Amino acid sequence: MDRWTAPRTGRSRRPLALLAASLALAACGSASPTPAGSAATSGAAEAGATPTTGGTLSIAFQGDIGSLDPAIGYDTVSWPAERLLFDTLVTYDAGTRIVPLLARTMPTVSADGRTYTFDLRDGVDFVRPDGSVLRPLRAADVAASLARLLDPKLKPAPDPAGADFYADIEGADAVLAGTTSTLAGVKVLGPTRVEFDLARPDATFLQVLALPFASIVPAEVAGEDTTAFAAHPVGSGPYLLRSYTKGQAAVFIRNPHFWDASRAGPDEIDLRVGVDGQAALQQVEAGSLDLMGDPLPAAAFGAVTADPRFARQVVRRTLVETQYLAMDTQPPAGSPLADVRVRQAIAQAVDKSYILKLVHGAGVAAGCIFPPDLPGYDPSCDPYPYDPAAARRLLAAAGYPNGFSTTLYTDTDDPDPRIAGALRDDLAAIGVRVDVVAQAFDTYLATIAAHKAPLAWNGWVQDFPDPSDFIDPLFSCASAGVGNSSNPAFFCDHAIDALAARARAEPDGPARLADYREIQRRIMAQVPWVPVRFPDYYTLVGSRVRGFALHPVWIDDLRSVWLAT
Amino acid sequence: MSAAALLRRLAWSGLAVLAAAVLTFGLVYLVPADPVRVLVGPHATGAQLEEVRRTLGLDRPLPIRLASYLGGLLRGDLGHSYSEGRDVLPLIVERLPATAQLALAGLAVQVALGLPLGVVAARRPGSLVDRVATLLALGLVSAPVFLVGYLALDLLAFEPRVRWGLDLFPVGGGYRPLDPRFLALPALVLGTAGAGAYARLTRTAVLDELGREYIRTARAKGAAERRVVWRHALRNALGPLVSQLGVDAGAFLGGVAIVERIFGWPGVGQLALRSIETDDVPLVMGTVVFGTACVALASVAVDLAQAALDPRLRRG
């Protein structure tokens, strides 16, 4: 998803976009090197300790919960909250590996990759907010929950993106069109056995089943009114909603009937909203708040990451995100950008190490498209290292010994205009004169969609950790049309489209990832992008918080946290 | 004020609100932004964009949309928020109690600080006291609220707690209904921001009165200076001061966005900020129209109060 498709606060429809936009801010404090002491997990010294139960964990966000109904809530505040209340069939481990959750084991997949069969856990109950048991989970709930997600009668209207992820299930079109409410592709084979039939093989299917959209809910309670269900959510997750005051706080208490009785964690989770990032930071420092939901605020970044008192409380993670300079590969006739040598010259003119300094080292220089936590990441892929002399030779060979003039578009959120300025200076050094135009985010998107940006400073955050989520939206002919903003290079190569279609359908495994590495290599050979940075996310956690890690998908993973007593 | 005059004032206020609505509508749609694109995200196809646009009524011509918005406004319907999926009016109304507490407390601070400062300065124009008071007032006028807000949070809540274990105010702000510990700092910041301008206004108004003949008469009769200033001059200078207070009350009720954002105060101002950040056009419109209505109604209330204070104004 676009990393900027959302405001920094308030309800976002693109979860990770929201955090990435705030991350951009997080990286503009006073100068400070990347702290070497920051850990990937809180309470590193106590890593071997046994999790304990009890206490009240507090977390504060600037934005509010969009919705607690998993069919429509889709932002960085709603997802952590939804994951307290609901379970999915499968989920992610501490990294990006899919593991069973409501499913007893990983599903059996048919040889053609189109049929997935799940056996559900026994002893899972749906529990009402007051702590009483509604009834046990049944296989039919899986079918009903997926059908509900696609139901056009949901009020208020569901997010189009939510339904889109599940369009490959057989019969999804009919439910989406409103002609039936039964999803033909989800078959109940027994009280605890359910089968999914896909219209086409799709190796990413388990990834979309791990998204909170695919939470299993009791359909007879959930109904069509998502506002009502969000106010009284009934799920099978480890917590129950005790209270929620819009604009203030949601309080979650332990579900006494949770199926994993051995699970440890806080008795209560106090999720506060509308809290300014600086205020949240002060509260963590003063010990009155355990977790800040948003990244470290800009102004405090240098001071906090350099403060030895917080060395064990600063948590960092490189996001599954790539920030890049897009170059129009289908420019108007006569544009120098049409020549791949010109694009390569631009790629070799960019000094990524300087741009990292601009953001206080919060990130890793990007050599190719796939970021480090994405399966398919290739650390050796860096075809165009910084070499301004080589860049000048390439420009001359392409017939532009004196350079040319062009325009670079960026949005207005810091540090993006500053990074665009650095790119302009780098290109000026090889004779390419760049006019930087910074636009409000939605105007910027409209410029890209109208195919009017020769160069664009952009970024992409995963929807889910699969290489197809970087290739299909960003480099396919389908996304290269006017009106679409996700492929700013307007990259379209039918041979690569064919490779990508094959790789998408392949069974998950090393062969598939090798194919994606090859696709990445072939795309990079045509230089549609200058990959610049895989950004880091920083946060400060309270001193009594244990087991907290920034998760590559969830960011704030409240299901794994506990409090030291 | 007669009933007819009051009705006339209210009608004019209504027109002012309508004019503000038309202006805001024009501005919102002049900006080359596309709320739909932000709403549906990058995966959406052109057809989906059109579908959402149609559902929201954004495919209709601008004048028709304006007419339908104004029509709704006359019926008290502020429209439906895209991002919240609810009607705009209840969204604003449920945040009003928090904003009202803050507005009233902020006004109290503004008067408590600004009024004495202005009177003290007016008593001896040009003196050292006047110059110090004026400097202080100018400082308050020009200090940016976001700076004063963060300073207050840091120096009055955070540092005492971390350095000396003193729990003066809640660290990082926050909201608890009718709890003075939570209310104090945001009210202080809001009030001091207004106090500077209020002190300047008070100084001018009181100075104006002090030059009048009845003051000379009072002094000639041997009235104590304290009595001359506080009873005679100030009482007669109250007109513009009450007017200003009324307008400020309206503006505060319409939402004090920055103070609310810094202190995590769940009021109308935060709602307005979020509506802008999410391109939620009906909510932007709603909060602006609501703010305008607050100011307009406050100025009617001020007229009524003036009439009560000054018998000469009581007739129509």
C-alpha cells in the first residue's frame, strides 16, 4: 500500500501507511546516529523469564479506533485492538511465518493449489462482552464470517480493500454482487472441518486469511450493522471489550473462557486514543504509560535514542517498506527518461548514504525492491551503486552530455521534501536540472494517477509479507494505467507480467522465492526505480513491559506482551 | 432589546452562518484534492472510484451539491461523515461537554489574568508598571500556543514528577470529566493565550474612561483612586470587554484545536483537525459551520448582556 495513503492521525484506511507517515516525522529530530544499543525486543535481559499474568497495560495512540468490527476496521489503531477480541484461522509468528491459530494445524493444500482444508480447534467459545459464553465455535462460522466480509449490505459500507483480498474464493463475485449471501467456495465438511475452494491457485491465500479482516465472528450476532457489532463485539480472542468511549479510551479485560487457558498477559489493557505523541512519550518516561502506539516523535528522537537510561527501552525494527525514486518508463515522446541508460545514470547519481544521514540513520540503504523482512529479499541485489562519474558517462552515451531538465514530485510531509532536495542536488551533480514540486498528499497522488510526474519520491508498505504484494501493484501492466496511483513508474512488461502470474500461483517454497528474485532482477534491469531506503521504526516502551517486539506485520502486537511484577 | 430586534439579530446571525457555509463549501471544493482517492486507497480501480463518488453524491454538479447542503443545513442536518460513518451533528454534540468545560475554564483564566493586568497598566499610563504590564501582555499575545502548551506539560507536570516525585498535574495531559487536575493546565494555556489581548483591550477601554469628565468629577469629590478606577471607570468600560468575552466564548466553544490536540482533550477542535487530516469534507464543513454558529450566537448573547448592563441600549 502507499505509505502515505493516510493522515498521520485519525482513522486511516491503510494501516501501515499511517505509521509510515508518522515515521517520516520520527526521523527528523536533532542529529543523532542510529543507537547501537536499541533492542528488537523489550526487556532483553529478561528474555528467558516466564511470562506472568496480571496488571494493567496501557497504550496510547494519537488516532482513534476506526472500528472494532474486523470487517471494516483497517488502520494501525483498530488492528491491534481487533486482534485482542478476535481470532483468525492462521496468523503470523514473531516474524512473517504463517502459523495455525483457530486451525488445529496448518491446512492441507491440494496438489493444484486451489483447495485448502482446515481442522478447527476444539473448545473454542464465543464470549459476550459481559463474560458469558455465547456458544462454541463451529465450522459454519468460518463460512459465514467470510461471506459477511463480502456482503454489500454491510452498513456502513465496508472498505473495498477488505473485500478485494478475498476475491479469489470461488463464488466471491456472486456475494459481492449481492445475488447470494452464501459463499460457495467455503464448504462445511463437518462440525470442525472446513474447505476453501479458490477460483485460481494463489500462494498468498494464507496471508490474507491471517489479516484481521478474516476474523471468525458469530454471524447471528455480528449481523449487517457494523456499528452495532463494534459496540458489542463478540469473539473468541484473549480479551473482551469492557468499555469504549469514542475519542478517549477502550478498556479490554481478560477473557476468562479463552481457549488457551495457559496464556499469560495483563488482566486489563487500557487503550487510550487522542494522545499527542510528545505527551505519550512523557508519560512513558514518567512511568504512567507502558506503550506508545505511534513512533517516537520527531523532536525527541535524538534525545531519547541517545539517552543511556533508555537504552533497554528503545525498540527498533526495519519496516517491510521500500522508499524509492520512481522514473516514468512510459514518458511522452522525446523525454530523455525513455532511454534506460538515462534512468541508470540517475540511479547511479543518488547518494543513499547521505539521504540516510538526513533521517538520522533511521533505516537501511536499499539496493533493490524487496525489503529485508520480505520473503524473497536478496541482500546481494544492488545493481547500480553510487558512481557519479559512471552516471555522467551514461548520460553522454545516451546523447545528453549537458544533461536535461525535469520535474520531481513529492508530498509535503517531512522529511520527504528534504529528501527530494537531496535528490535534486545529486542529479544536479551530473547535469540533470530538477524542479522539485511538493504537493499535499492527495494532490500528489492525483498527479501520479494522471501520469504527469516524470520523477516521483514515493514509498510502499506491504499489505502482507509476500513478494507478490510488491510486484503486482507496483510493476504490472494492470496497474500502469492512467487513474492508478500505485505504479508511478508506469512500468509495464508483458513478459514480466507472465512470470509474475506464474510465480503468484506457485506453491509457497524456495522455488517460488527464487522466481521472485529473478523477477526483481529483470525489473531492476529496466531501472524503473532508484530504491533508496528501507526505513526503521523506533518506539520507547515502559520499563515494566516484557515480551514486546515491533512486529513486521502488526507493529504493536498486544497479544504477546506481559508486565514484570 | 425588544423581541423584534432580537429576532432581527438572530436572522442576521443565521445569514452569517449560511454565508460562512457557502464560503467554506467553495474553499473545500476549490482545493484540487480528491477525498475519494484517499478514501478507497491505491488498490481501487477507476470503476470503484466512480462507484464511491456516486454513493457520496460527488458526481453531481457543484451548485446542486451546495443547494442540497444548504437545504440540509436549514433542517439542522449537517450531513454524514465519510470517515466515521455517522451523522455529523451527533459527532459534534457528543464532544461539546469536553469543549465547554475547557472553554469556560479558559475564559475564567483569561479574565482573571487579563483584566487586572489591563487595569493596572491603565492606572499610570507610561509608568514602569504600565510598560512591564504591556510587555507581559505582548509576550502573552505573541507566544504560540503549541509552545506554551508543551512547556506547561513539561515544566508543570513532567519535570516535577520525574525530578521530585511531585504529582501536580497528569503527565501528558488527558481528560477526565469535571476533574480540575486534568482541566487546569489546558485551561491555563488557553486562558493565558487570550489574556494578553484581553489585557490590551482592558487597558485601552479603562484609559478611555479615565479621561472622561465624570471621572474628574469623582476625583474632585475626593473618591479614592482605587474606587475611581475599579468602580467607576471599569464598570463603564465593561461594554467592549463583555463583547470581546462573548466572541471569545463562541470561538472557544467552536473548538480550540491546538490546545485540545496537545493535551489529548476529546473536544470539537480535535474532531475538526481530524476531519481535515482525513479529507472528511462533510465533517470539515460541519465543524466550521458549528464554530461560526457559536460565534454568531455568542455575539447575540453579548448584545443581550450589554442591554442588561447599559439601560440606554435596552430600547430596540
